[in-house]
Amino acid sequence: MSDMIQTFTDSNFETSVKNEGKPVLVDFWAAWCGPCKMIAPVIDEVAKEFEGRLLVGKLNVDENNMTASKFGVMSIPTLVIFKDGNEVQRIVGYKSKNELIGILNKIV
């Protein structure tokens, strides 16, 4: 995981996402999830490309199930984009880097 990617937990999620001035991309994932491993390098590349314009973080659903259930995350990977603390886009499943960048460019 790149040092540009934050680790979100049940205890820091609210303050990290709600108080952030720029959009936030949250990757809900788990260690046992194959598609989560496939999308991890895409998330790293997106974090580098959008550095300074987008906060990128990961939340392990097995270790932080309160936040995952609060947002109704049923399948992983689920990517949720927040703007001004509110969910503006949800992407379930694997997306290519180009697909993800296309979505983010409309929001960031």
C-alpha cells in the first residue's frame, strides 16, 4: 500500500471523511478478497495521479464492520466517493484504472 493511502478505521472514519476539504475515495476491502487484491494497484496509481486533489483511503471490512454496515457495504471491493462528507458515488466490484479515472474526473 502506498504511503499516499490512509488507513481508515471505525474510530477515525467519521473525522477523516467528514472534515476533509477535498473529495475522499474509500476502498472497502478484505484480505481474503481476490478482486480487492486485483484493484489494489489501481487504487495506488489513482492516489498518485490525484495527489493533492483527492484523499484516498482503505477500510478493512473484517476489522471495521461498524463502518461497513453503516454504509451498507454488502459486496467487496466497494469504492465510495465522498464530497463534503456525503456519499456522491458508489462503485461495486473491480474497475480498470481508466474507468475509475473517468468517474473521478467528473467529481474532483
